[in-house]
Amino acid sequence: MAVLAMAMHLLTLLLHESLPASLLSQAITGEPEFAIVVCRDKNGSEKDATGFQRQLRQISVLLKSAASLTSETLIFNIVADSYATYETVTNLTASWPAAYRQRVVFDDFKEVFFPPGTKKLRNLFRPCAIGKLFLAQTFEDKDAMVFLDTDTLFLMPPENLWRKVYEFNPHQVIGIAPCLYMCGPMFKKFPLYGSSGLNTGVLVMNLTRVRAFEGGWTENIIPIMEEYKTKLKLADQDILNILFSNETTAKHLYELGCEWNYRERLCSMGSSKCKRAQQLGVGLLHGAALTFVNGREKKFQAVFDEWEQHQLGESEETLLARLRTTLRGQKRSRGCSRLPFIDKMLLQGLENTLRGRH
């Protein structure tokens, strides 16, 4: 029955032409692909959003969580400002047990790509922030990829996020989660997608379709940069909000579930704005605005800290037990900790993943 269901699913995709042939073959034989864009900032520190050592800590936890929860081989594409940066990132897994190193494979070095006319904005918001917008041009031989901000970690198998690309309809080119709250300091200073905008910390991308975007992907983005350059405080996020703010372009967007980009702003006011996370648990936790390290949201930082201290080779059940104890010990004083079910949301995805292994 499972084989029949898979066959029917692929037949449906073929009939609706929702994926190119190369991507359909990848659905059968290829590995999930992810991308991280990382650049050094000589002036950055641990206390700001550009600190390189802090980013390395976060990337290490991201990779560790991915390797711990996957049942597949994951391809990670590191886009960096130099080979030295790329090498520093890829060496993060050098001391891992062999079984875990085999689950995370790094593709060849790619330098951050900036199309003509965009290089002057390369340091907007933070170094290389807009580099994620041009992954389709950076990887001209790849069909699909999931971009991840460095301050993210998995609580469900990464391949579950990757498979969202197969849910795209024939028109959709990219999957992004809505903000579900007033999105950033420039809210309503320019057009936004929907009622509250998008958060671009996670991008599920059909790169083939991005390259074939109506009117040209880069050709659509550069005029936005030029028209709104004094208002682009959040760089790529502002640009994609403007791009998908009208009915013509909005049809090309797949709304990614908020459980795959769960941020403190979805619960920091003491109420839950992400109903899917209440039902399914958090799939990917996003420590936006330094949430993993600044002590403001103790629950989020506790999850990050426990993953950081986790030793690969030790059972994930032991990690879960420690995490459950740590979260229970946090006082419900402010922000997300006031939600009576916050621990359940943060634990449910991991619990279900480990339960499914037995």
C-alpha cells in the first residue's frame, strides 16, 4: 500500500507538472539539500548579530541537531565570503563520530554571489544577508534547496522540511513562513505579503523555477532595491515581502507552516500565534534577534544550550530527558514562558521523532 501511495503521489505531480523532471528523479534518489550563508565581520562581537564566533556556535548546534534527527544523508551547501570561512565551518564536524559525519555531507565551496547592481548592498543589515536571494544563480546545477539562517536548530527530522518542496503547486517557486505579527520596525513603510509579512529565516526553494521566474528573478529584485533602498532595514526579508506583496506574485509563494520557523515573537506576548506548533510541535526553532544567547527567552536558550552540550553518540533519549527537566525548571515569569503549553510545543516534535524510531 505504501508503494502504491507513493506511485499515485508521483503520478499526481506529473499530471500537474508541479515539478521539473530533474526534481522528480531527485525525489526518488536524491538527498535533501540545505544551504547556509555565512560571512565574517571584523567588527562583530558575541553580543551582536554579526559575531562570527557566535555564528559558529549556532551552526555547530544546527548541524548537530540535523545529524541527530535525520534518517538520511543530508547535503549542506556552505556559501561563504572566503574559502577560509568555508573551511572553518566544515571543520566543525571533524571530531564527530564517523556514523554522524556520514549523515552530514558538505558540498564544494561556493563564494557569495552578488549580481551586477547589488554589490553595494552586500552589507545591508549584516554581511552577506542578501546572498540568500541569489542561491539559484549560485547553484545553477541544482534543482531545489532549503536555506537556513545560522540561528536555527531542528526538533524534527530535516528531511520533513525538505519534502515541503514536493507540496508546491504548479505556480509556486518558494516556501516562506508568515510572520504572524507586526513584522519588523518598518511595518507598513512598504508593501508586505498578507496582513503581517514574511520571515525569511527559512526558505524552501525550487531553484529551477526561481531561475525561470516571470520577468527574471534578479530583474524583479534590483528595482525593489533601488526604489526602497533607504527603507530596507531587514534586507532580504524586506525585499521578499515587497516582491510577494501583490496578487500577481503572491501566487508564486507557498506558505510554509509556522512550526518550521518558530520564533520568540510567536509567543513572547504570552499568547500563541502559531496554532500548528500547538498541534504538531515545533519542527525548527529559530533564535532570531539573538534569542539563543541573550537570555531574554529562557526556554529558547535552554533548548539551544542542551543541544550545544549534547555529545553525539549519547542517546537522543538522554538529551530529551535532560531537556524536559531543564524546561520544567524554568520559571514562568515573562514572554514565552507564560504559555502553559510552551514545554509541550518545544518537546513534542522531538518526542514524536524518537518514538517513531521504536
